[in-house]
Amino acid sequence: MLNQKRLKLVSIALMSSLALTFAACGGGGSSATGTAAMATAPAITAQPAAASAVVGQVATFTVSATGTAPMSYQWQKNATAISGATQSSYTTAAAATADNGAKFSVVITNAAGSVTSSAATLAVTATGGVTPVTPVATDMLTFKYDQGRTGQNRNESTLTLANVNSSSFGLLRSLAVDGKVDAQPLYLSKLAVGASSHNVVYVATENDSVYAFDADTGASLWHASMLAAGESTGGMPGGCAQVTPTIGVTSTPVIDRAAGTHGVIYVVSMSLDSSAGYHQRLHALDVTTGAELFGGPKEITATYPATAGGAATTFAPGQYEERAALLLANGVIYTSWTSHCDDAMYYGWIISYDEKTLAQKAALNVAPNSGGVGPSIWMSGSGPGADAAGNIYLLTANGVFETTLDANGFPNQMDFANSFLKLTAGTQTLTVADYFTMSNEVSESVADLDLASGGEMLLPDLTDSTNTVRHLMVGAGKDGNIYVVNRDSMGKFNASANQIWQELDGAVPGGIFASPAYFNNNVYYGDISGTLKAFGITNAKLSASPTSQSSTQFGYPGTSPAVSANGATNGIVWTVENASIAVLHAYDATNLAHELYNTNQAASGRDNFGAGNKFITPAIADGRVFVGTTASVAVFGLLH
């Protein structure tokens, strides 16, 4: 027995010596450095699912992930770590009424990085199954719900993957209006109008009208005209057919529920007076009556001082249209302006106003020395975005860009065609703080390959493979590429190569005349004559090819999706197909090949809602889906 023990000890010593020698010579992965280099970061294969519990009972959340062992787990409740919750499953303490709606997620970590799961919602019911807390109602105050333009409404508790089908969901009514609806409808829940509470949908038209309807009954609450006495809505100067037959309100308004006495909806209108003079005006309307507030409307005028030896520029209202959605950030309304087709003279204007006084705050021209050939800003109905620090982000169209850079790496005459722009706002100033322009900008501008044919989107904070939080934005235009830009260091211009976070060449081959949406680590894009595509996100990078896509192909101008969900569950992607008879589609957000519903499915054309409209994005709120048409807003919901 003793000899056997000695032999075993000698064998162990020799094996240890050989292992150390082998590692020292670089012959294996046993060292700490080798293990880290070969490790695979965690990747979640099954997200935690929503759970329910009666008061006093418990609920269990589980996650599944792949990656190099060992992996550690840290569960969170409402983004706060739970002491001792460090396994792949977590069972709650006895549920209380106050836990209804709580969000549970988990951070999984190993030597190669970490990943955070989506948040699963806990529904707590009293004995007998009665939910003690009323579901959160929804306000839709701006284009695509938020300042990031993500297009996601995560407070939708009525519409689910199970009930959005042609048997239980369909067209409820059409709200007739006096012109085309190019703006996305907006929505306020439980608004006191007179002596009653209403869920209100707001509709702006190209006949210079704004309507407020009861979203549940279709009753008209008020209608306001933006036309002054003797004015009309004229067509585009020079015969441009970009917006026809008239231009009134094209851009999506913005609402501040806390402004004024009852709340304010801000609207930009274009009109033509009896002397053939054009007007662009900013209106501030009471959300309960439509009455003008703050001494409005405000006539939009601007000048920009001479730069780089050039001449000062002046905003000419007849040369522009406010196509991009309005942005409200830190008490300031931001307007941004497009040309009529490419009819000179036009520049790249961003003009801002104080939301309480309508006094002009600042005017910026991002094509001051272009000679009047742009770039302009249009983004297919999308709008500038803003981050938590108040920085403003947008895309510009084709035009002039100086490839000769100044000492700070900016174009030496400050003309920013085909660019991602980051603007900072001072008390009375707007300044380009950073930018990205593709290396082949000059050839793309010559070929009329606009970047701003699509709209930008700010992604939620994402963690990369080094566990660093990244602040990113995405954009795509006519060239068919998706560009992902780091908002903290955008990359500027480099003639040799694009120095950005990620570029997906040819990912949307039809080109983009629309805006994307985001939900649960997926970015959704719909290119011209292409499918609706989902690009999954891992370690702050988009997948190189779609992770799922629709079977339907969308003709011109592609499609602009929006998403409804209840927290991280029941995700539905809604989008409109522009056709002589338009089609509303609903897809499972986790798999776009799974179409839940479209308006052609019901017999006898039950859900048909009229001709298509070019850049319309559906709006989803409190169990209703609102879709603008050429003469109405179609309202969809559960049929019973």
C-alpha cells in the first residue's frame, strides 16, 4: 500500500511538472491568459418568461445560456440586484400586491464578458384572480413614441399574440378628415375634456387641419384650421410632386401634456396667401379645445450669418417643407426642413423655439456655403432624435460636402451632405459637435444616393464583448447599407475607410425610404421591394444578415414598422403596405416569418381601409391601432 501511494505521488508530481512546462512553452490553454483568449462570451438561448402569482404565492423565472464555463448569474428586480439570487433560476419571495408589474432580469457573466437578459414581468393577482392594479395607460406624444425614435410601445396589455388574428381583431371604424394624413397620429389617454374623460387621438392633415377624436367611440371632440383668413393650402412651388395635391401639415406634431393649462400640441403648417406668398408657422394648440396658445401662431423666419467668406443665408418659406417630425427636448421645439424635390435654392435648416413663448431660440444652417443645393433634411417622415444629455441627432440628404477638412476634422466650409450629425444646444445657439460622413460621399451625392431618405434611430444602451456600455445610433438610406455609429465618437470623414462602429453593406438592398424600429435586441427595417427584416443584436453588434424576415415584399417606399408589447412579452411588429388598397400587417416580433394578421384575410373586404399613403407609420395605444390614409384614420382593435 505504501509503495502504491509513493508511486501515485510521483506520478502526480511528474504530471504537474509536465503541465507547467507545456503551459510555459505555449502548448495549451491552461494558463489564465489562454483561457480568456479562448473563452466564448455568454449568449442567452431562452429569455426569462413573464410569470403570474396570486398574493402570498411565489413565482419562478429561468434563463438558459451558452458560453464558456464557469458562468455566474445575478438576478435583478426592477434593475436592482437581488441578494443571493445567483443561479440560473430564481424563485421570488411570497408575492405582494405591490409586486404587480415588477420586472425581473438576470446578468450572466464569464471570463469573456457578460450579457443582460430581457426583463420578464410578474403579474400579481388577488385571491380569485382579480388583478389589483389597473394596467398602465399609454400616451403617444411624439413620432415613434420616444426621443430615440425606437417605435416601441411596451405598455400594450390588450393586444397579444393570441388575439391579433382575423377572427378577433379587425377594422372598427374610419375617422373621416379633410385631407391626406401624412403625419403619424398621436394619442393621449384619460384626458379631461370638459366634464368627461376621453382617450383622444390627434390627426393632422395636408389641408392644414388638426382634429381630436374620442379614440373609443370615434366622436369628434374638436377641429381646428391652421389657415389664416384668405389663405389656402397650395401645391409645391415649381410643380414638384413630392407631396400632392397640397401641402398643409406634413410632419408629425409633438405634445407636452404638462404645458399650458391642459396640455399643448405643437404643429407646423404651410399655407399660401392671396398674394401668392408662402407661410410656414408654428402653432401651439390646447389639447382639449384646439385654441391657439402663447400668442401663436409664430411665423417661421431665420437668417444664418456668413461663414468662410460666403454670404449670409435667409430662410425662404416657399422653398421648404417641414417633412421631418417635430422634436421636443428640454423645453425646446426643433424644426428641420427639406426642399421641394432638389429645386434650388435650398439649404439645411434646423430652427428651434421656446415651447412656452414660441420665441426663436436658434437657427443652424448645415449647408451654408453649398450655393443653394443642399443638403436638406427630410428622413421620410421620421424626426431628429435626442439623448438624455440633450444632444440632437439627425441625418442629412445629398448635396455639398467638403472633403478638405479643417484642424478639427470638420469640412472646411461646414457643408454636411450625407451625414450623421450630433448637435449641441446653447442658450441661443445650435452647433455641430460631431458627425460621420461616408468615405464615398461625393460619388453618392452625384448619384442622388441620399442618406436622409431614411430616418435615424438611437439604440438603447448596449453592452459590448468587453462589458463596455455603448451609445449607438443606426441609419440607412438609398445605398442599401446599414450604418451603426458610436454617438460618443462618430468617426467624422476619412477618404480611405469609414471609421464607425459597424457597417452592413447591402443589408437592405432595395434602399431605405423609411425609419426602423427596435424591440428586445432586434432592429427592424423594411426596404423598397424587399421584406421586413429583423437584425438581432449581440454584444452591441447587429447580425450580418436578417435573423428573421417576412414573406411579404413591400413595394415603394418600403415600410416603417412600429412595435407593441407588454414589457418584454407579446411583441408584435405592425407595419403598412402602400398599395391601391393598403394593407396593415402584424407579425410576431420574435419571428417575422410568423404573420399574425393582415387586413386582406377577413372575408368580403371587411378590414379594407382605403388607398395607401406613402410614409405612414401605424400608431398603437391601449388596444387600438391607428393608420393614416388619404382621407381618414382607420381604427383597428378587438372586435368583441
